[in-house]
Amino acid sequence: QLQLRESGPGLVKSSETLSLTCTVSGGSMTDGDYWWAWIRQPPGKGLEWIGAASYTGTSYSNPSLEGRVAIVVDTPNLQYSLRLSSVTDADTAVYYCARHSYGVGYHWGQGTLVTVSS
Amino acid sequence: DTQMTQSPSSLSASIGDRVTITCRASQSINSWLAWYQQKPGKAPELVIYKTSTLQSGVPSRFSGSGSGPDFALTISSLQPDDFATYYCQQYNSFPHTFGQGTKLEIK
């Protein structure tokens, strides 16, 4: 049974870099049909896809985040990470890690709230 | 980017009602459309993928349909556990964009 769990600081200062880690259990990270993704949800709002990476290192991010996103996959440690630079209040959200299986859709972690303080 | 326009944004219905939520894609998504259910304080859960395939464990009262650009999620007979917010998502091309969500409430 695949499980994903987010971890990292719940409070980040404005203009600094948000860093989160997703720990994977119950599944392999080295299957080429998987993309390892981050999705966020501001309080009371809808879902925003942040980006995704494959185990080979290929990654894509949402153009709306203007190059502030880095996603790195660490297969030996069954983890992957998100770094979002130059954060503002607009980056306050619940951040989810999620696995995309080719053709199937997303399986989600429980989410973690990150608040940006000015 | 592919824009997903979901409607309605909210919907009031009664137990036993049949309800339909729609999603329109701004460009071809080749049936790569998923529906998620989200309850307050919880992560979204996959309900339907590839337009019409029911995720394992999801009740058969849920169904998905459509072809580009219009897609739909139908719940044939609403049960108390179905009141939640529903999102569509295209995963044909990055970024994998979501609809704005539909909050399904008890009338």
C-alpha cells in the first residue's frame, strides 16, 4: 500500500525558500510510469499543480510559478523534495505530495500546512 | 496550458438525487481526465480516471463520461458520504491543471 508523507517547516519567512520533503513507502520510485509531484491548496481555495519529476531527473513545473520551483528525486532514500524560492504570502497553502501513475491519476499524501510570515 | 472550466461551483441536493458536474477543457486532453473527491481537512481522493474508469473501492453510483472538450461526473443516487468538494483534472500535458471545484452540499 503506497503511502506518502510530507515533512518540513510549517512557517517560512517572506522572501526565503520553502523546503519540503516527501517520504515514500510501500512502493518503488524507479518505475518509469511514475511522476513524483507537488500540489498545493491555499486556505479555502482550489488546487494548484506545482510540478513533478521522474526518477531519471526530468522535471516540469507550473509556468505560473515563474521559475521558483525545484523538485529533486532521491531514489536511494525513497524521498523527493520541493524547493520554492522567494516566497510571499500568496504561497501560504497546504502542500501535498502525490504520485502520478501514467494513465491513472494521482495518489496523494495527507498534506502539510506551510504559512509564510511577513 | 490547458484550462479546465468546471461547473457549477456549488450545488445543493438531497439524499437520493442524481447530480452531474461538468468540466470543459480548453484543448484536447485525449480522455486523460480524472475526478477527485475532497472532504474538509483531508487530501483529495481519486474517484474516476481516464474519463470513465472507476477507481478501485469507489461505489458504482459514481460514473464518468464525455469526450473532448466536455466531460461529466455523475452520482446516480446521492448518499450522505458523497457531500464533499469535487475537482476535475487533466493529465494529458504538463502542467496537470485542475478545475475550480464544485462544492456539493445537502439541501
